[in-house]
Amino acid sequence: MLRNTKSGYGLVAIFFHWLIAALFLGQAALGFYMADLPPDEALVFTLFQWHKSLGLLILVLALLRLFWFAMNRMPELPGPMPVREKRAARLAHLSLYAAIVAVPLTGWALVSASPLAIPTFAFNLVVVPHLPVTVSEAAEAFWGFIHGNLAKLALLVALLHIAAALRHEFILRDGLIRRMIRPARE
Amino acid sequence: MMDFNRKFPVFCLLLASALATVPARADLLLEQAAGRYVIEPGRSKLGFSVSQVGGGGIKGVFKTFSGSFLIDGGDISRSEVSISVDPGSVDTGAERVDAFIRGKAVFDAKRKPPVRFRTTKVTRTGDDTARIDGLLNARGIDKPAHFDIRLLERRGRRITFRVSGTIRRAPYDMQIGYPIYSNKVDFDMVFTGRRR
């Protein structure tokens, strides 16, 4: 029920999948929205702090998820899938795993590199120290570029992932999506 | 016993004159300092700091301000202070931080009137110290505020005071950044005035 099996995902993997998916998409929407707003508005400052808190939450969840991933087997993809599609699917999954760690980390680096030196006070509860990166306008711009483009790349892969899942559901009709809804039984 | 009783009136007289001497001397100093003074920005400094979570904080100065004060030699409580500060002149050493403080989220310096302080009451608290109560206006909002002042120096027509106090940001709609940045702003200021 909790753990993955040969043919399906356990409850823990399913929980991580949907929770991080929702947080990541919400975070991306928030990030692209606030990045274009004038920086001297009170609301914008507050949105940035929410984005930092949510990003760190995603990072913590992602690390727990990776730990769980390492402790569990990956369910096999459906037998009839062509090898090339299986490889593409695995590549997408691994890329998304990498993204949920790398995008928050580069955001953290961006905050740490900024000469504004605004402390990170996650959910107004925990003071999170800055990463040991160079502090300068140039370093901030660099991490900003990496952070934003990694996020766009991750969204693109997520979009392909969603499109593939919908193809399985509505065109191939092999019931693959159900594996991410109903936990596998032993 | 007899001896003490005989000397008691003398003792009282000595005690009374000893007690009277301190205020009398201070009053004399004040009488000499009485007058209207214009603040000289070049010899004054308006510094502030706001602490932040995890240590450190923002420190800066306001560079543009003007004002005057009146020292009432006869009755110190009737003394007056009035000062006007351009919040757009903030300088923290980091241009983007300055722009944020000048901007809409904090002082809104372009649209709002300058920051002003005027006294309502001056209370002497020591030989060279006093407490000034007044109204501080920022973003067009008037709130009571008080500062502690200490006389640092009086030379010729100039007099210099150190002024310190703590102002909470929230009553002025400037609570942005709280609780990352403290609600309290600590002011450490030195004002030199020149008697007219």
C-alpha cells in the first residue's frame, strides 16, 4: 500500500507526486507573475517572500521524495510500450526529479547572491542562511538567468509528461494514469 | 543631643542651599543658551538602523533635512523643535535598497509630503538631558513620538545635541518587510544649531 510494487506506485510516491506537482506549478506561476512587477510595491516584496518559502518547502519535499525513490523500486512501464517511448518516459521522469531539486537550489543561490541581502525567513518561522556564493549584481543576474530558464525547461518537460499521460489515458486507453491515483496493492 | 539641636537650623540651611545649587547652576547655563537656533545640516547627522532576523540589518542616513529649535531660558518646557526631512535623501550605501525605501512600499517620497516633527512638550530629565514629545508625520500620518536628547557641546553661538529614539513603522503604513525587518527603527542623530 505504502511502497511501490513491480506494477504500480505506493501511497507515499503518489502523495509526493501530486503535492510537488501542485506546488511546483503554483510556484512557477507565482514566479513568472512577480518577476515582471515593479519591485517597489509592497505586494511584490511579500510575493517574493512567499516564493522563497514555497521554494524551500519544495526542496525539502523533493529531497524526501528522492530518499523514498532510492528506497523503492520503480514500477515497470507497460509492456507494449516501444523501447524509445520507455526511454523518453524515464528521461522525463529523471529530468523532473532533477528539476524539483535544481530549480529551488538555484533560486536559493539567486537570493544569496543578491546585494539586497534580504534574509530568508521561511514562512516567518525559520531563518534560512544564505548559500556561500559570490554576492554581486552580476552574480544575482547570473543565478536569475539560470533559475528562470531551468524553471521554463522544467515546465516544458512537465508539459510533455502531462501530454504523454493524457495520450495513454485517452488514445492508448491503457489506464496508466490510474497508477498515479490508486496505490498499488501487494 | 543639645549640641545637635542648637546646630539644626544651620544644618537645614546648608542642606537647602546645597540642594538649590544644582538647578540654579543648570538654569544659568540654559539662560545663556536661550534663543532660536537654525539646524546646520553640514554639522548634523540623521542616522537610523533597522535590525533584521538572523542578525545585522539596514543602516543609513537621511541626507536632506532642515529645521530649527527654540530654547526657552526661563521655562525649558516651553522650548520648541521643528524639523523636516526629505525621505528621498535616504542613503544606505546600496542604491536598490535606497530606491525601495524611497518607493511606494515605504515612504512614497514622490507623492507624500516630507517627514516632519514638531514638539508638543519638552521635559527636562537631567542636567544635560531632556525628553521631547511631539508629533511625527510620515506618509501624511501624524503620530505621537518622543526622543531623548543630550547636550553634547555649546561653543560660541553653536549648540550640539545628540538625539535618539525608536519609532515603530506600522502606525505609518510602513510595516513592509515585517517580520524579516523589525517594526522598530532606531534613530541616532546629532543636531548642531546656530543661534540667530
